[in-house]
Amino acid sequence: MTTLSGSGRPGNTRPTIRDVAALARVSLKTVSRVVNGEGSVSDELTGRVQRAIEQLDFRPNFTASSLRRTGGRTKTIGLVLEDLANPFSAAVVRAVEDVARQRGVMVLAGSVDEDPARERALVADFLAHSVDGLIIVPAGADQSYLAPGRRSGTPVVFVDRPPQNLNADAVVAANRDGAAIGVDHLIRHGHRRIAFIGDLPAIRTAADRELGFRDAMARREVDIDEALVRRNVRGVDEAIEVTQRLMELPDPPTALFAAQNVLALGAYAGLRRLGRRADTALVGFDDFPVADLLEPAVTVVAQNPGGIGTLAAETLFRRLDGDDDAMVTHVVPTELIQRGSGEIAPRA
Amino acid sequence: MTTLSGSGRPGNTRPTIRDVAALARVSLKTVSRVVNGEGSVSDELTGRVQRAIEQLDFRPNFTASSLRRTGGRTKTIGLVLEDLANPFSAAVVRAVEDVARQRGVMVLAGSVDEDPARERALVADFLAHSVDGLIIVPAGADQSYLAPGRRSGTPVVFVDRPPQNLNADAVVAANRDGAAIGVDHLIRHGHRRIAFIGDLPAIRTAADRELGFRDAMARREVDIDEALVRRNVRGVDEAIEVTQRLMELPDPPTALFAAQNVLALGAYAGLRRLGRRADTALVGFDDFPVADLLEPAVTVVAQNPGGIGTLAAETLFRRLDGDDDAMVTHVVPTELIQRGSGEIAPRA
DNA sequence: CTGAAAGCGCTTACAG
DNA sequence: CTGAAAGCGCTTACAG
């Protein structure tokens, strides 16, 4: 028995439309018609083609077809995220995937770990692979490098943080308003000495949340003791340490606002070590698993990563469908979830 | 000024190698040589080509090139997971991504939600997109559908659960041994009435963990009270309910072994509601965030999802590099992490 | 209803 | 060192 593959390549190659055509004794175009369900093929030929497909276990090469097909969509989109392993990124991917699936679109995803160079490299790789669109959590402070690509028709939607030096759609959480609501909650429970624990101010969301903290304090005319404002705190361990330092001040805070979930965890652990968990209020920004199982359970200003991802994907597909209205920034509201830690009154 | 694109398509299309060649007044092949750094191009022409590339912001279409290139690799692999949003899946993707990145390979990922039909559909989609290889957490009980694809040269590595009706590489956790170690830990702390809380026995890992539970009990000659063996428990809420039922038995267990992290969370919450957290031992299988912040902190048999993902990716790439040794199943060891809940002695 | 030719963006195999 | 032709797997535009 001879090799079915016409070009005489080794036998273990995937069958092509040419092999099917040869076996069914029809033209390439007829196979193409059957595969794409174009109709207008006689039952006789349709049958022969289908049997050949079955027999060879032929699967059309979608990538090859998109090369010539009008529009030339590859039915893939690229996701540039902070870290696929963190719950926020993971929830975004999942939500995007669900929207994409309905359209038969696959998702390529990659982590950037806050490295601007890696952001650009990943975008370049996705573009080289001809993705139809991009969803990006920007790490760098300049997205102007995307301008040429966008001109050539690849839409981009930013998530979590707005782009800089580029006019593009974005979907962000209500960082400033949400933080203000969380802090206001503490003030209404009687606190006036409220500490702020935040990440690098260079990260836009961290800066916005600090602004929200200041908004709330100003609106209620509560003085901010700058000694209680701690920025540049990274990771659980640093948050634990910072919390312990804060609580050991001569005039310590009665409440903590931790502007990120990991920092809230650190604050919780720090309070616990000092035995101050039960008498110090704590509100965190961004929910985390098991927050409700801690004691006291942790009150948070919850983001909606699933909602953010869904909206980002919908925005991207709207652009792919031809929408060329002005770029918009969607702000997804946060939700204050009261669980106990945020409702502790100040010590007498 | 005329359109640079020779074919007269609308101007906002991405420039091609042809546009570059025209602008640099060289042949296609010369552009190709420069782009691929083949050398053997005069400085004169190299310069002209590079300037044209710069000027047009040309980015080679990798997908098109792989169509003709020998080997025809697309430098993409497909990941079929349970749910991208769950920590186990997320950790696996991240680990795979890191290995793939070193080779300039991108990862396509999708969730299957324990739906066998979705597993097959996703695999078919990945294959249609010509991925170079697949990493799969199987949902269905039959992977024979992959045999034809594998014959045509796409390697597949299974993760978390071995494939059925298909001879392929796999990377799994030491479910049976790990569970036995966790249960043995409870026995050594004096427990004899130990409850087992597990997921659907149809899921291989759940079944294996129950076997491990039975192994440990048999080895120490502890009788199993079948009334304390609860299978088919799904999700936190069911685990909470099951735990409450168990603790309300006339002769309740003194220790619980929860064979999955979500079930451990439910067991913890269930004990807490009954005020039995501090006097009932609990060991969970598979670690979870914040397990160390609960009180008591939860003792677990930790899997190593990162290690599993890394090993799976390495195995896949080894196959892509031509390794055709016999298929192997790698068993990644678990680690018992003692945190408090597993070291509680039985009530007197 | 059916097919032969040309082409998608790029590389291979060959010739100079 | 350089290029013209053929081809990767498929679709388009045209002809019958």
C-alpha cells in the first residue's frame, strides 16, 4: 500500500485536504465545500468525501485556512496578565474564556510579573502569532508601542489599569471610590486613627486607592496622621512587619485599611501575632478565598474580577465586530462585604 | 501616494514581506534571509531591508512561516484543564508557561468543568489550530479518541489523572500514598474513629485517596466504620452539611480526613459552626491559601501543582525533541504540612 | 453542481 | 551574495 499523502512525505503526517480529494476522487474545492458545509454538492460526492474524511481521520488545518480566508481571523486572542497563578488573573482568564468560547475563539495567555520588557515581548509574540485581539493588564508606564499594531487593525482592551500614551478601551475597578467607601465604613464605626497600607504608588491602582483613602478622610474631616500612611509595602511578610510597627507606635491606629488582598492577609497575621486581632478594625481591598473563615472574618471592598474579565472580552469582541465608536473606559463598581473585622469599634 | 501593499488591499492591513521587499528593492528571499538572520547578505542590502522593516513596522507572520517551514511547528501548546480559575489549574498553567517560555512557545488554555464532551471539543479545537503538543487533565473516562491524533505526531501528556484506553505519558500526585500518610498521621495521634470525606469516586484521584485512607487504617489495624465514609461530596456547602451530620452521630468521629481542599474548607466551617473546631482533628488533602491563618491552622497533605506542571511540560518538550522511549507515569510526592488541626488528640 | 487556476505570507530547493 | 520558481494547506474568484 502506498502513502496516501501525495507529496511523498513520511507516513505519520496529518492528512490534508489533498489526501481526502485523492481518496474521494474529487477536486480540492469539493472537499473544501463539504468541510465548510457550503451545500451545493451532490449527495453522491458529499458521501464520498465524508467517507474519505472519516477513513483518514482528516481534520482541517484552521490556521492554514485563515491565511487565505477573507478577514483572515485566526480565532485566537491574547491575554497579557500579571500572573496566571494569582486569583485575580485566574478569574479574569476564566471569564474571558467563557465569552470567547461562545464565539469559537481560543485564548492564549501569559504572565508578565510586573516587568514592562516582558509585557512588550509577550505582546510581540502574540502579534507574531496573528491573534485577532489583545487583552492586557499593563505592567509598564507606556503603551505607545502598541499604536502601530493597532493601526493595522488589532484591537486592544486594557484591564485593571488604564493604558498610558495610548487611546484605547479599558475596564477598571472603581479603585478610588471603592477605597473611599471602605475607609468611610471605618470612620462611621468611630475610627479616627486609621492606617493605610499600600503597594508601590507607581502602580496606578495602588495610587488610586490611596486617593480614595484621602477622599474619605477629607470628606469626614478626619485628620490624616502621615505616620500611619505606609506605601511601598510588598507581599505578606512586609505587611506583617509594617503592621507590627504600626501597632507598636506610641499612639497606634485603631483601624487598618489594607489596599490589597495580600496586604490584608499580612495585616491580619500581624495583628494576630500581637494578639490585637479582636480589638483592631481591618478592612481590605479585593476579596480573597477564605476571608469569611478567619476570625474575625475579614471585611473587604470586593472587586469583581469575573465581571471585569467578561466586560473586557465583550468590549474586545464588539471592536472585532466593527464598532469604531470612541474609546471608552468602563469602571466596574466594587462591593463592601461586611464580615466582622471592619465593624470593630475603637478601643475605649 | 499609492498603497504599499502590492495586492491593493485596504491600506490598514499589516505589511508583509512583499511590501518590505518592494520598498527595499530586493527579492522576497533576501528579506526572509535578513529576518531570519541567515547571514550571507551584503551589508548594503541588509541595511536597506532593515530600514524598510523599520519604516513599515513590519512584523513577520509566524503562523504563515510555520506553514512551509520544515517540521512545521507552530510554537504553541494546548492546555486542557478543569477550571482555569481554581488554584490547582492556575498553578499548573503558570508552571507550564514558565517552561514553555524558555523555548519561545506560547500556551493556549481552556477549562473543561469535568465535562467529557467539552474535553473532546477543546482538544479538537487545539488540534485544528495546529498546536505542537497537548497537556490534558482528563475529564472523561476514555481518551482513546486521541489515538489517531497521536499517530500523526502530536504528543500528549496527562496531568493529575492518568488517561484511560490510551498509552501516554502522565504526571500525577501520589494520591494513594499521600492520603495514607495523612490518615496515618491521625492514627498516630491516637485517633481510631476517623471519618473520610471524599468527592465522586468516579474521579480517579478521589478513588485513589479513599484507597490510601483504607491502606493506612488496615496497616494499623484500625477498624473502618463505613458510616464514617462519605463519598460523592461536592463543594463547600455539601461538605459543611456532611460534617455536621457526622458530628451529630451517636458515636461521632474524633478526626476527619477531607480528601480535597474544598472539602477540608467545608469540614473546617462545619466544625466551627458546631463549636467543635478545637477538639476535632482535621487533615485535608491538597493545600489551600490561608490554611495557615485559620485557627487552628489546617494540617494538610500538600500536592505540588507547580512541580506537576513543570514536570508535565518538560515531559512534553522531551517528546517534541524526539524522545520515543516507552511512555512513563511520573508520580510527584506529596508533603505533610503539620499546622495544628491534625495534631489534636481525641477527646478523653 | 464541479473544478482549474491563482493567491494568503512565508520558506524550501535550486540556479546563478 | 542574490533571486525566480514551487510549495505549505487551504480559500477565493472565475469558468463551465
